[in-house]
Amino acid sequence: MSGKFGAFMAGGIVGAAAAFLFTKYNGEQNRAMVANKVNEVWGSAQQAGSQFQQSGQRVYENVSDQAHVAADNATSAAQDAFTRVQDRIQTASGNMKPTFTDKNDELREKIDAARQRIAAQVQKNAEEAQASAASEIHVASDQEDQPQDKADDQPSSSDSSQL
């Protein structure tokens, strides 16, 4: 492809040289015409460059403004979403507190009832143990009294030697 372009450019240069050689104008007039055309093309190129620069600046400013607007919209939307989520969390936590409070109260009541049952059972066991201990002590004291009575009834060894 570059070979064809090079050939095209070479042909253009050769054609321009041939046109200058065979023109009806003399060298000074040709130079003046070429200078005028070059100045015209140069002026047009500068004007087109200036227009492109201005167009590019406008496009940049428009895109920049749109980007700022989009960023502001995204920030606003994110803040709104955050606020909604925060409100939902607060609502949910507010709904949970009564449930936890109710459960805590219920558990406290059950613990108090269990403590009362345990205290009653301990009291009952203490009374039964005290009654059992009292009867054991009474029976033991009765048994101790009986051997003494038997000892009193039997003659002592010193008594039998006296016989």
C-alpha cells in the first residue's frame, strides 16, 4: 500500500515540475503564483486548525460538564441509598429491641421460678434431713441406754468372786 502511495506522490511531483516547465508564465510570475497559493493554503490550514481547536475545547468542556453532572448524580444517588439503608437498619433494630426485651423478661421469670423451686426443694430436703437426724439421734440414744441397763442387770466379776 505504501508503494502505491509513494508512486502517487512521485507522479504528483513530476506533474507539477512539468507544469512549471511548460507554463506560459515566466519564472517570476510562477514564483508569485506559487507563493500566493502557499499563503492561501497556509491561511486556510491555520483557520481550520483554530476551528478544530475551538471545537475540541467546546467538546472537552461539554464532556467535562457532563462528567461533573454524572458524578454529582452518582454521589447524590449513593447518599440517598445510604440514607435509605440506614433508615431500614434503624427500623429493624427498633423492631428487634421489644422482642429482645420480651425474651429477657420471659427468661428472668423462668429463672426466678426455678430459683424458688430450688429453694423450696432445699428447704424440704433440709427439713427431712433434720427430721431424719433427730430420729437417728433419738434411736441412738435409746440404744445406748439399753446396754447400760443390761450391765446393771448382770453381776460384775467382782460380785461373782464374792459368791
